[in-house]
Amino acid sequence: MSDVGEESEFEGVYVAHWEVARFAILRGHRFFGLVPRIDKWLAFFPPAFAFPDVDAHNRAGPARFYRMRVRGRLGPKGHYGHKGICDRELHVSEVIACEETRQPGPIW
């Protein structure tokens, strides 16, 4: 993992949810490789960034999932977002790739 404040590239899934939005990254596995270890970060995007347009009538569930590759800086460990669900802040400087997915993986 990069140092706090150091510009780095990250790849993960952004969960766009009205209450608990977050950027989730798979960081390996625990318990003999059976349980995925997921880091959840509160993401702040550049003002000019907009998620791709999607069909609002083709929506499944209360959240949308976006596979993303971004450049940004991590903040210090703490409790961020709704009820402190996120353990860091991610200040995104550039969105390299972003596409909606219905198969987010084990990030919820």
C-alpha cells in the first residue's frame, strides 16, 4: 500500500449508494485464503468527473457498482463515511477507467 499522501494508482470497485458509498479494494485473503480482505475508502472525485450515464429503468437494487482505476492520495487511517464504515479517505486526482458492472465481486 502506498504511504499516506503519496500519489498512487488504485484499482477497485466504487459502490455508489445513497447512504454508504465507498471505494472498495481487494487486499488479499485471510483465514487460510477463504475470506477476502476488503479495504473500504471514502472517495472524493475531481469536480469535473461524472459517472457514465446508465439506464435508470434497468437498475437492480439500491446501489450501482463501477469497476475503476484511479490515481489519488490516501488519507490517514480513521473512521470515515456513514457510521465510520470506511477506514481511509481517498482523494482522487484522475479517473483512468470507469465502467458500470453487475458483477462487483465480494466488496459489499
